Amino acid sequence: MKYLKVFYLLFLRLLPKTVKKQVTIVYLMSFSSNDGEVIQRLAEKYSTDFLLFFTENNQLYAKKLAEKGVTILPYSQKQLLVHNGISYLKQAQVVVADNYFPELAILKPNKNRRIIQLWHAIGAVKTFGWEDSATLNRSTSDQRRFQKVYDAFTDIVVSSEAMGQVFVNSWKAAPEVLRYLGFPKADLLVKQSIATQHGSSILYAPTYRENSAAMMAVIESAIQAFSQLSEQSFLLKLHPAVSIDKLVLPNNVALTKESLEQLFPQTEILVTDYSASLFEFMVSRTNGKVIFFVPDLEIYKAMPGIQKEFLDYAPGPVTKTTEELTEVLNKNEFSSFEERAVQWGEQWNQYNDGEAGKRVLALVDAGLGRIK
């Protein structure tokens, strides 16, 4: 497997550039609805000079964008290697990415190219990059490749100085590449915050875990707590990759497939764990309440890890057992966390003022203008 990755990237590096596969701007999308309409606005402005690559789990969202006139291609090894789709990346003057993409490691340094990281979350609870304990156990060649990708970014868009520091720690990012522009997706959430503050639902939205048995154990423990509170109603929002065939829900728990953006305005209490969705919730509902249910905390702290001191400034009670979660929900008392929640929001949403999308578009324009 190790050598397959090496040869794959080597073959990509050797593929020739072609005029037929050339655009000015390429967007690499691995998260749906992360862009806050930046993709559509870039497509409207640059037309066929803009290309959206999408990963397999984003097909539906990509097709909706295609219906609005966005040029799309699947981001797959077949497309990049067999069909020489890598030519688009090699020749793009601006590349926007919402995640880590190993193929960026093959792009030759070019002072006229901008590679912009538009990370898929406002903040971080889980560790990643060099702060993920798994990274230190990878081979030296893997680690070199990781850092080559991290170093490829000329601009890393963040919502706060706190998140900027996370990238400095996690990717060894140079402070001068940090762009304090805000999170484009938060623009909509800011508007929601202004328009609606009257939700009363309790939403449970746990983060995804690769170990399906561990994932189900956590969910079942939470549902056990909910079942003991028959007078309250709960909404359950699961990751799309989670199968619930064997999950039996009590009458007061309803599974929902609505997006989190649709659910947040109607939510008073968010029950979650290490999910970055809590940052978005705190933008959408500035008076919202958060409960952390983390029965696997010690395991998670070891792999992949959580941000240092997060539990010390968490904007809501941290519960580790079904009994503790039941007790906190029963009491419904959050006054001791109000000041901390305000400070927490100010810390992580420092530049989320509803205008982030405009600033990101201006960053792209500046990149193109500098090389024209």
C-alpha cells in the first residue's frame, strides 16, 4: 500500500500538461455545503474557466451545482491518472481546497500560483496533522508527504486567531500564510442568528467514528438516557455513513435527515461530543446550550486526540455516563456556563460577521490579479 501511493503520485507528476485540460481556478470539494455559495459565485464570474472537483460522497451536492451551471468532475484516481485530470491542477492559477488532498504534494512550487485552504470547520475539537497521534506512527516518507501538502498552501483561511494557532500547531503553518477572513458557511448562520432565536428542540448529533461498534455503543448509551426522559422529545442526526439497521428508538426520539443548517434554528440544546458542528451551532444560536456526551473520552484523547485544554473551557457540561447525561438534561440548568459560552464564541467566531464569503472571493481575485 505504501509503495502504491508513491507510484501513484509519481505517475501523476510525470503526466503532461494539456491545453484541453486547463482552467484558471480549480476547487477541490470533499465537504458539501461548506463553501457558503463561494463555488457558485466563482462559477458565475469565471464560467468555463472554473472547475469543481468533487469526492464521491458529494455527488448529490455536486449535481445540484451542475444544474446551476457549475462545471464538475469527480475527484478520483481514475479521473486524475487515467484521464489526466491532474493537468487541471498543474495549470490552475488558483486552487481552493476544503481539506487535505495528497495530490497537492506533486505541484511544483510556483510563485504565481495560489493554493487556498478553505477548511471545513470554524474550529477544532479533534486534533489533526502533527497533533494527531496516528501521524507520529506513520512512515518517514508519509510524514514528508504530509508536510509537503501542508507547505503547499499559500493561504489558510480561518475564523479566529485561535484557529490560526491550531494550524500553526497541527500543520507547522507559517503565521504569514494565515488569512483572518472568517468562515463563508457561517455567513448563512449569522443571518439565521439574526432571524431566529426561538427553537426549543433537543438535537443529538454525534461525530463519526471509524469503529462502527464503538460508534453504536456511544449512540445507544445516549438513547438510553433519552428514553428515561419520556416527557422530552429528541431529534437524532447521524453521519450519513452510519448504519442504524439494528438501532431501536424509543417513542420520544426521532431520526432526522434534515441538514444541520436547517436543524440549528429550531434547536435549543445540542448534545454532541467532538464534532466541529458545535462551532456552527454557536453561530446560529448565540443563546443555544451545549451538552457534551463523551463516554469514550479517554480512548478518544489517545486516538486521534482532542485539542489541549478543550475540556477546561468547553461551553457546556461534559458528561461521561448515561446517568450524568440524564441528570444534566433533567436539571436543564446552564447558567454557570453562560459567561464561558460567550467568551468561547468570541474566541472562535472572531471574524464571522456575515461577510466572509466576500472576503474569500476577493482573495481569489487578488491571486489572479497579481499574476495577470
